[in-house]
Amino acid sequence: MPIPTTDRSYQLPPLGQNPSSTAQGTTPGSFALRPALHPGRAGALTFASPDTPGMPAPSEKTAWDFLPADWTLRPGYGVGAGELSHEQAAAWQPPAQFQPITQLEFARVGVITAEMKRVAEREPHLSPEQVRDEVAAGRMVIPANKVHLQYQLDPMAIGRASKTKVNANMGASPVSSSTDEEVEKLKWAERWGADTVMDLSTGGDLDACREAIVRNSTVPIGTVPIYSMIIGRRIEDLTPEMILESLKQQAAQGVDYFTIHAGVQREHLPFIKQRLIGIVSRGGSLLAKWMIVHGKQNPMYDHWEAICDVMREYDVTFSIGDGLRPGGLADATDQAQLAELVTLGELTERAWRKGVQVMVEGPGHVPFDQIEFNMKLQRRLCHGAPFYVLGPLVTDIFPGYDHITSCIGATAAGYHGAAMLCYVTPKEHLGLPKKDDVKQGCVAYKIAAHAADVALGIPGSRDRDDELTKARAALNWQKHFELSFDPDTARAYHDEDLDVDTDFCAMCGHDWCSVRISKEIVEFTSGKDETYKWEKAKVTAALTPEQQEILAKRGVLSPEEIHRLAAKTKKVMTSEADKASCHSDYVDPDTAKKLQEKQGQIVELTLP
Ligand code: SF4
């Protein structure tokens, strides 16, 4: 019988951009789509994953299609002049008395603001012109309240042409925390890489807490203003006047973006009936109650244009809330959620007509297989306005670990189109995050955002990974830790087992250290970068108080053992007697071979 043959050939998919600016290593690069960063519709594809069949295509429209009604086409432009002219700043003429206020309006009249320049400085893969054009198209926002710009705000951008951003939530609740604690959490979140921070206080002195956070932050601050609207009153008693007054007050304080749950409509509420877990958004549930009590439409929806006027005055950016986001896998991508998303698209268009910057919020709890659809449907219905998603959590049965369940979903969300990821901490669903929860949430989400950027092929996004890989290959532990996101934790974990920087670590030991063996093979590049060359094994420095604390929290070592690690001097080892029992010191290839022979673990490696 003939033996069946199998075709074992393969072909790589088309390549996007290489995330390494010097194309180091052997990987072919990113498989994501090559971006098309052009003004207007022509640039609808920013950094994007290739569409799985059946996914909604990008919108044909941009913010240029939703200009204020009193803007007119200049002579020579108009119907028949072609799509591109429709999108050029030069084609459009605002009314004579028009004065741009928001970043969107400056972009529409072709001005590159100081904030746009700063964004391009912070994201060197973008030029100031590209930042302006993305803002004009509505695909990028620069949340920068004019009041906050007078304090310490360092402008940044959110959009799929830029790197993926991370938001950290904090805020006092009626049962826990204070203003000082929240400011401390703010600084802590900034330290751990949060790109924006939301003050979600529902207790304590809300105004003082917000003021302190805005004044102390270098990152944009977001709030959900409905929380302070109901302090001391029932939601039923809320009036449109109270809403506008509260928004004005927070805008004047310098808040950079507001979550407004205007998309929840009366017509959507019947869709909630069969849900396993109803409405899980605080704002969504409060407004649903208001609508049911009054038998009227959502007042935020009805008064959207008046709200836009307040936003425009200070250049506060909308983060249009998803009040009907699913609260469990069983309710994901349901009629309520998608009906609301359609309304969010309409609200985006109405805000753009008023010159206000917009991002849109998204779910929540979504099975992994539904994430791409959710991202790409938003891109279509909201015409590319930046998508800001919470998680999403990809499973519901790990309370206490939801920073992990959600950062898995967040990575997929970033890759498929989300521009900002709202962190989730281990305390999600369980209580108010404490300082260490803030760190855990930030780290998990920096991982998600960075992984998405590398996968999307954002130029230069992999450079630090490559440097760390070279330091790791050279077994240069000090550089390895300096390049890592959290050097204290990396150093503490290393020294917990082996407080010597040498040519292996305690994970495999000397004889099984594949990195050391690869480094010793002269024909390999591995481990031979001159920049990371090191000379001699040495006892590591005494652990810092931060590193001791990390080990103490792990509870693996006794206090005496931690004290021993902390009490060391920087003495370099000088004799065999000083070496740890498992230590073989840094060896030349011959010695290494002898050692391996002695252990009977010789690895024969020959190159063709
Ligand atoms: S001992 Fe194992 S884990 Fe440690 S450096 Fe070598 S290969 Fe890596």
C-alpha cells in the first residue's frame, strides 16, 4: 500500500510593520495589517488586526462628515470635487466669527497645537501632522482640559494610530478611603504606568478629592459626573439643570474627560429582562431608574447638545459610557448592548457636529471569541472614534484574579482595535482596590497594552524587549533587571534563591542552563552583544527595603533569611569558599565543558 504523503510546506501571511526599529532577531515581524495613516477616510485603517471573515468593515465616514451645519465648502470644492477634497481642512470654511477651542476644532482648521506636538514627541512613530489629521478625523483624542493644562498635565493621545493606553480607576467610596489616600494611589498609578486616571469617588468629600487629584496629576483625569450629581439626593430628583450645573463645575475644576451614560434609552430597557445580571454599570442603572420613574427618555440623551456646549468650553473629551455593558459572559453581545452601541454612534456624530472630542466606552465581560466582533462593530458604528474598553473579562469564575481574566481579554481588544484599556484589579467585584491592587492592575494592563502594540507592529514598540533579550542571553542580570518593567520584583525574586549574579540562575541550575550553553557556542550570536558583556560573577548587592518587602509579602522566606539577603555587602567573591554551593562561577568554554562532563550532562552541539 502506498504511504500517503503530506505537504509540509508553509507560507507566511502578509507582513505588517516590524515592531523592532532595527529589525533585530530572526522573526519575520508583525502579521497585523500595514497601517494607512492618511487624513480622512483614506486612513481609516490605522494599526489593525486582519479581519476574520464576517467582521464588520471600517466605517466609510469620519468626523469630517459631521461638521457643524454652518461650515461651508470653499469655492472650487464641492460635490464632484472628489472624496479627498471633502476631507481637506482647506476645503472647509467655518463661519466668520468662529474661534477654535477644542483640539478637534484646531485640527479642523489645520492648526498643529502645542499638545499635538507633545504627543508626536512622546510617540515618535507619529509626526505632528499625522496627530493633527487623526484628531481631525475623530480617530484620536487629546484629553486636555484647558484648566488642567495650567497645572502639571503632560498631554497624551488616545487612538489606534498611537500606542495602546491604560487607564487606572480610583476613588473613595462611602465605606473606605480618603482624599490623601486617593492622591497617594494616583501617584502610585502614575508610577506603574497608568496613562490616564479616573476618579470614581462615591464617598467622602468628592469635590476636594477631585480637585486634589486634578492638581497633582500629570496624566489626564476622567470622572463619571453622575456620581456627584446624586450625593444628597435621590436619582429621581435629578433635573437637566442639575446635570448641566454639575458638569460645569467639574469642567471648571479641570477634569479632562467625562463618562456620560447618554446611550441608555427607554427603548433598550425591555432587552434587559432576560439578562442573567441586569445592568452592571452604576450610571446605566441609575439612569434606567430615572427613566422608569419619570416615564421619559434619558435626560443625558435629550440634552446632549447642551452638554456638548459645556464640554466644548473647556475642551473636555467625551467618554460616552456603555451603561448597558454585559456583566457576565452570558449577557455579552446581546441586543441591549448592541442597541446601545448604535446610539453611541449617533451621539458620537452629534458631539463631532458640536466640535467636541469623543471616545466611546465598551464592555465588560465578553467571551474571547466575541472580542474581535465587538471591537470591529464599534469601529464601524462609531466611525473610528477611539474605543475605551473595560477589560473585557473572558471568564467569570476567578474572583480575586480578575486582573488576569480581564488582561487576557484586554490584549485581544487592543489587538483588534481598542485604543485604551481600563484596568481591572484583583479586587474587582469584591471591594475597593488598595495600593497593591492598583499596582497589580496597572502591571497586568501594561502587559496587555504592550503585547497588543508589538502584535500590531507599532514601530519601535519591541525595542526594549530586544534589548532585554540580549541582556538575558548574555546572562547580564543587572542590565536584565534595569530593562524590566519592575526591576525590584525581578531582582528580589532572583536573589530569593541565588544571591549571586552568575552564568545561570536557580530555575535550571548550571548544567541545564540553555542560555549559558547557547552563549558558549561560538558560532551563535546569542549572548555576545558587547553592550551586555560582563566580566565576573559577583555576590549581589543588599536588597533594598522595597525588595525586602516584596519577599516578605510572598511569605516564602523566613524573616531571618530575608534579613540575610538585606544585610549583605557589595563584596565581590574572591575565593571558592565564598561561593554558593550550587555555584560554578563564570567560566570559559573549556572549563564549562569539563564541568558538564563531570556531571555527565555534556550536550553535543555541532553546526552544519
Ligand atoms: S538557569 Fe534556566 S532560567 Fe536561569 S538563565 Fe539559565 S536557562 Fe534561563
